[in-house]
Amino acid sequence: MAEILALVEARLRAALGEPDARAAVTFLGTDRFEVLRFTEGDLVRYATLGMSAQPMTDPTAVVADPVRGPRAELVLTVRGGLAPTDKLLRPLAVLAASPQVEGLIVAPGASLDVGEPLWDGAPFTSVLVAEPGGLVEDLVLDDPMDPVSFFPLLPMTANEAAWKRVHGAAALQERWLARGTDLRDPLRTAVALD
């Protein structure tokens, strides 16, 4: 586990630079989760560290495989200085713990909800899991372990999350793109869903 997390942190540093802050959260019955903050110009990126220590397993499986199964970390990017986004640390750690706590398998197109604003005053309580590989490349591990994927998270308003449940993740992403939505703006309002 420690070896995997050292490799994951090295991959994050290679892609995003040196973290300028980090926080650790431990939930009862789980491993320790960290959230690293990387600042580049006006962008602030928050990345989890700890979710990939164990593979995600199907909650219906009789026995969890301790080696095989998808592994992931989460990355959320916002424009800095506009909102108190450092309050994201705990919600991100909660999302990173969800595979261990709730038996979820996080995959592109999934919605993850923390049930409260991502930060004080945020219009977002949930995120859309986007396709990995753009910002941080997958980390290949020794066989038979699956690679670690780094999933970008896109904050969603309650209306966007409800619309996504009906129309799907691809339709919501197309709507954002067609309307020129700045998904990194922590003050943005919901995209028009008419």
C-alpha cells in the first residue's frame, strides 16, 4: 500500500508540480486519506491520495480481491481566490473513502454526492466523474494490479445533477460545452437546461 501511494504521489507531482498544502482525514474503519493542493497561476487543483491503496471491488462480490480491481484518485480544479475552496478538503476525502465505506466503484459518468455544499456558499453538492488521462496519465502498476486512474471531478448544481440522472452524463457535458460553461468557476450558476 505505501509503495503504491508513493508512486501515485510521484505521478501527481510530475504532472502538477509540488503541492503547496496537504491535509489528512481518517474515517472510522478506513485507511487514511490525504488531499493535496497544487496551485498553478490562478488555478487550484485538489488531488486525493489514498483511494488507490486498495482496489475498488464489486459490493456484490462474495470475497473482495485484495490485488485486482480498478484503482483511482480524484482531481478537482477551480479558479483560486474567488471562493473558500480550501473547504473542499473534507468533502474530497469523503468521496475518496466512498469505495471503502459504501462499496462504490467510481467510473467516468458517475455522480458522487456529499449531501452538503462542497465549500461554504457553494452551489454544488455533487460532482460528475469525467474521463481520466487528460491532466494526469494513468499509473501502470505491476501485474496483476490494475493501473491507477486519475479522475477529474466536475462540480454540479442540484439542477444539473437531476438533469444528468434523466439525460445522462454525455448530454450534460455536451450542454456545458455548447453553452461555454466555465467548469472551473467556483461561482458559476447552473447551465440553462431548457
